[in-house]
Amino acid sequence: MQYANGGDLQNYLKNNFKNLNWNDKNKLAFQIANGLNYLHNEDVLHRDLHSKNILIHNNDAKITDFGISKIGNSSTRHIGPCGKTAYIDPQILINHNFQYIKPSDIYSFGILMWEISSGYSPFKALNDTTICAAIVNNNAREITILDTPKDYEKLYKKCWDQEPKQRPTITEILVEFSRMSFINKPIKGRYIKDLIIAITCHETREISIANTLEDYEKLYKKCWKQEPKQRPIIKEVLKKFYKMGFGKIIGDNETTKDTENNNSDPDSKIGNSIQLDTFENLSITNHEVY
């Protein structure tokens, strides 16, 4: 696992907050949203988002600690509040049998946005019992920090709405971030702001390069489908590469020869045994943070 040289978000803010401008704060919040977008696109619920579970490496934020994470369509009842009370969806505090859903992660993210804006943990002077009572009985939230940009404030208040259905989706959050000035920086003639809107709202992709192999083009277009469930798994990608002649079956020569002579479908014999000679210099990293 990659070492996070900035520690967790809570300590990072404690040690560096006075040196952070609003571009820096926006960037941190956006990076957390981007990581959460990855999880939600894979139908994964984090279920324990708070500032001790966000690591900072080279001033970039990464989500970690998936100890109680769940696939969205699996059993996701919380079985009582878990994690830090101030970040927990109020619906779970009210009803311990409430089914954890994506908007529950969004609530936690809204609290994180406030924390980034202030440099403090939410309700830091109160114990968990008092925090729970204040949220459940009085719909309590932290007060807005002076000089917080209005768009930023408006966004985190939407995220921590008492009603889950009123909270924005992670895609809508990314679109809102794209409208904030910190992300309006040119990249090879384009703007990140414009790219996010184009990709999330209009499914924009790069155009194909002339003379690209037809099978190669079809493969990468399948990989960048907007819907995760429509993208091929890596095993299917490797099989496609094999069919294009970029790999060979690992096994005895006779098996390989028979496969080629009979012109049979290699899918049934490949299994997990594909050697990609062409890509021997590829570096694959086991990522544990997003």
C-alpha cells in the first residue's frame, strides 16, 4: 500500500490549514468526490467516510479504509450506527434499521466539505451522545465559516440535507465542482471544467485516430462505456488481445498448435493463462486507495 506522506485529513488540516487557500480546499474536496464517484460507479458504498479515513499524499486526497464497505445490492443494513457520529446519516441515527444507501455516503461527504472549510472536526467540543441528540432532535449542523464561497457552502448544505432524496448524486456534485473557479485550468487546450461536464453530462470521448485497428478501436470503446456494467472485465480484455495476435496461450506447444490448426475459439482454453509478450514492460500496481 502506498505510504501517505501527509497523514490523514484531520491531522493534515490541523498542521497545514493556515497555509491552504480556497483553491487548495476546493481541490481536496473535489479529489474526495472523485474517489467517491469511482466507488459509487462500481456500486460500492463506503459507509464510514470521515477525516481519519482520508489520506493525504503529496497534498492529494485519497479515500481509504473499506472495512465496512458493501456492494450496493448486498445486505446493507447498518446494524446500528458505526463510525463517527458526526458523519453518520441522520436517518441511521434515528432508525438503526435504516438501509444504508449512496446518499448516506453523500451526507458524510458534506460534513467533510465543511471540515475542509473550517480546519476543525465537526462538533469537536461535544461527545457522541450530545451530537446524536442534537442531530436527531434539532437537525443540528455546523455553522458556516466566514469567507466560505457561496457555491461551496450551497453544495455541502445540499449534501447534508436531512432527507436522503434531497441530496445530490456524486455525479451532480462533480458537475457543481466543475463550475467552481479552482478547476478552470487549461489542459492541452481544454479546461478541466469543460471536460468534466462533457464527460459526465454528454458522454464525450476522444475521437479515434486514423489507421487504428478496427478491433483495437472497438475494444477501447467498450472499456470507456459510461455504464460500468457494460465495460468488459480484464479477463475479457486479455482474450480480445489474444485474438488480435498480441499474446499466446501458456501451456504445451501441442495444445497451442491444436488450437491454431483447428481454428477453434481460444476462449475455452485460455482461462487465466494468457501471456502478453507484447506488454512485457507494463507495470501493474495493486491500488488500495482511490
